[in-house]
Amino acid sequence: MYNKSMKEKRGLFLVKKIVFNLVTREKRAALIENGRVTEMMIEQNEEERIVNNVYKGRVVKVLPGMQAAFVDIGRDKHGFLYRDNLLSFHLSNEAEEKKKQRSVSEFVHEGEELVVQVTKEEFGSKGPRLTGVLAFPGHYAIYMPYGDYIGVSKRFTSETEREKWRIYGEKITEGQEGLIIRTSCEGRPGDVLEEEVSDLRRKWDRVNKRLYEQSSGRLLYQDATLTERVIRDHMYDDLQEIIVDDFTTYKQMKEIFAESSKWQNRIKLHKKQTPIFTEYHIDKELQKALRRQVWLKSGAYITIDQTEALTVIDVNTGKFTGKNNFNETIWKTNKEAAKEIVRQLRLRDIAGMIIIDFIDMRREEDRELLVQLLRAELKNDRTKTNVVGITGLGLVEMTRKKVRQNLQDTLMKSCPTCQGKGAVPADETQAFELERLLWEHKDTDHEAMVVELPSAILSVFAGSNGEHLKRLEEALGMRILLYPNKRLVVGAQIRYVGALEEAGKQLERLKSN
């Protein structure tokens, strides 16, 4: 069973297609593998797309204690630049160990102008993460004007092939240029890489020219649009179909691949009246991806709880009881859960630290097999991941690189009622809190007050047959007129304090609204 899964993840049975929804202001793309949505890419506001953008910035503060600097790039929040990502640090010929002992203030100073690139979006109160070692991604390689090294993807099928491309990369680069050669080069002639490197070099030359024309805090280069990025990152031989609902983009794609009959046949225009994401059941998957609980086909389920830095995933057998012995039930549940967890990580773009609480397995070999399965499933994930292993408490610990906002942060906002806690005060808690609020008006000269409160807490606050309300009125020496509002979940308020006659009028106004 496990070997079959390994085969699938090596791509022998993987059928891929990309669906573009571009007719509205929100641009969306979905990657579908073997009929299931595995990745979602959403762009709601082009101006907020800042990852890979290049800016001319100015250092506003150097922090030796953190070995970093804050850089003003013209946005609301200053960018954060670590010493090791400074170009001056990167290009220093000093021995690595000696170089790392030096303070950031020896490589940069306050007021200095730098060319920087965004590597990670803003998150909450944190500004964007920056680097001075620029990188321009292409389909076949990532070009670094001052990278000064050649890297080759570890996903090549053989070490011989990797070495061949490393040598070729050194041959076509100039001066301090660097390259990271992508897996898409495998099986291709060398001139496709050389031609792309020439294009990326010209792109850098244009950016470099703007550098002397712009003041600090200005954008020098903006990364590609959603459509361009998806084409750049996904156009491999194992992509069987591209469906797009926008005719203009469809024509542009056809023109880009005019010389390739293979790609011409794979690009298709969605002409049906049914919205494209509805037609391919992507909207349903999107809605499921925003839920806390995910059901598995067996009847088991996983729960996903996300915080800013940590995500906890719990596996439960649920309705699945198995057909044979207990150990087999646990193994099948964990195996199915591992595959779905990887899909959910990619689909929701969950990053940071991840803790997975699989159902406990007694045998050490079963636990190790599960970790191997998880690593195998992650091989198709383009985002860098690291499965650390199983902790002393039996939890699987892993990390996933954070670059952009995850799906939940992109499409959702904190609930104004619970303030993102996922819970609101109990009815009793709210009733007692309201009572304390009213006691602040004891021994005043007012005749009455009008109180608006959630309907759910009315019976708790007023008591059986309104007995507690009567006692409270006697203790405070005034009438308490209540307006139960069905639309309120929390937030009881005193709407009026004063004369009884006016209080009655205020209550009627509330009822009529």
C-alpha cells in the first residue's frame, strides 16, 4: 500500500490541470491534480502584490542586537533586513566563520540607500522581509545578478544530470552572476536556459538603470501578474490542460506558445455560462478549505487550528471503526489523514511551525513508516518543507516556509463579535456583567433606564418570572426597561437613563427600528 503511494507521488499517475478565473477583479487560479484541488492562488489587489518586488530603500535603523536593519521602502511598514541577507555581507571575501562574528553595523549604516527585494509579505504587525541578494525567477532558472554561485534543483532524476547543468550554468554566467537551475531544464537543450538568462539579464539592466533615476522608497520592479507567475512556475511537461475564462488572456497565452503545437492544444477557453470555478467544483473546495474540520472518505476527520506562527492538526477516527483489528484501523486512518493533511497544507498555504497529532501507534516501525509517507507526499509541494520527526510526546513536528498570506488570512477577517477567539462569553457571564454595569447607577436621581441586550441572556438576567429583575429594580431604586435584540450575540448596552416617560419613548423607538 505504501509503495503504491510512493509511485503516485513520483508523478507516474499524476494528471495536472490549471483553471484560471480572471473575468472579475479578484484573479484566481487553481491547480488540480488527479481531479482534486491542491493549490489556490488568489490576487485581490495588484498594488498589494509585493513578494519579489524590488525597491530602492533607505536604512532607517540598524539593530546590532538583532543583527538586522529596518529599511524604508515607501510602504506603511518598514522592511526587515537580516545581516546575512545584505549584499555587502554576501559579497565579502572574508572567511565565513570570521564574517559571521562581525556586527551588522560593519556592513551597513543608517541613512544608506540599498536596492532590496521582498522575500516575505507583511504579516500582522510585522513589516515585509527583505534581501539585498536579488533574484529574478524565470521558467528554467532563477537569475541572481550578484548571486556568485550556481545551484541546481535537487529534484533532477540523476546526479549526473545535475552536474551537467551546474557546469553549463557556470559557462553562461558572467562576473558575479549566479543561477538556480530549475527542474524544468531536465531533458531540454542548453540554449533554452541561455536564452532565458539573457532575457533575465536584460530585465536586471532595466532595473539597474531606474536605480539612478529614482529616489529612495520607490518601486524599481514589480513581479509578474498572477497569470504570468502561474505559467512561469507550472508550465512543465506533466501539465496536461490550462482552462481560462477570459478571452484576452486566452489569446495572449496562445501567442506566447505560438511555436509549440503541444501547448497550443492544451490551452482552452471556458465558454459555458456556468462560472468556471463552479464548473470544476473549485468553489466547493474553497469553502471546505476555510472550515476547521475536514472529513475523510473513511469517516475519520482532521481538525486544523491556525495561529500566526503555529498550526496544530489533530487526527480523529470519527465514524471510521474499521473491519479487522484495531492496529489496522489506526494505520488506515493515519495514512489517509497524512495524504489529506499535505493537500490541505498546500491548498490553504499553511506555513510556519506545524504540529500533527496522529492517532498513536504502538510500534516504532509504524511511526517511522508514517513519517516516510508524509515526506513522500510532500515531494510535490513547491514550497520548502522540513519534516523534523516525531517528538517525545508522539507528535509529528514540521515546518513550511512562509512567503505569502495563507488562504484564511487572504479571504477571512477576525470576527467582530468574538475578536478572533472563536468563542464568546457565556450567557451567564454576560448577564452578570450587565448586572454589575447597572449597579454603577445606584443612588442616582434617575427614574428609569433602557437596556438593550441579546435575547439569549434575557431569561438569565431577568430570572424566573422576572423575579431577579424586580429585586434589581428595588435595589437600584429605578425601573429597568429591557429591549431583547435577536440580532445581538454579545454587547448589552444602556441606551437611556433619565425620566420614566422618556424611557418609555426610547424603548418604543428601539422596537420600531
